[in-house]
Amino acid sequence: MLAIVKIAGQQFKVQKDQTLYVPRISGNAGDKVEFGEVLLSHGDSLAVGKDVKAVIKAEIIDHVQGDKVIAFKMKRRKGFRKKHGHRTHYTRIRISEIA
């Protein structure tokens, strides 16, 4: 079974027992979460939009940080340099069931 679900404003294509990184969601490691905003469901039949009656059940594995991203700004001949870096926070989840 395949589904497209909206999690934290982003769309993800998910299958059962899949592990994926999503933007940080609240909860601790081991907690169960449900995502109700399913946009497409493809199992025995295809359901799209408001016809979808599926719920995605997942388990939070842990919270991690992404790779460091450097934003470097410079204006030539002016002596202006600005270096800023950040690491985006992600949550790793495992899809346990598409019901």
C-alpha cells in the first residue's frame, strides 16, 4: 500500500515499515503519532482528495539535526563579509501502519 501524506507542511510518499526524516514534530522517542491529512491512497483501489479515508500511524524513533548549511554573504571591494551557519532539526519516524 502506498500513500501521500502531508506532514508539517510538506508532502511525503510513504509505505509500511518505511523510515523517513520529517521536520521536527513534538513528542519523545517511542511515542506513537497519527497523520490524518492523507492526500492519496493506493491499495486495493485508488483514492484521491476528499475520497481518502486513511490514517497514517507512525512511531517516533529519535530527533536529529541535519548537515550544517553555511550562508556566506560578501560584497566585493567593500570589505563586507558575513558568515552564518545553521543545522535544521528533523524527526526520524517509522511508518507502522496505513489504515
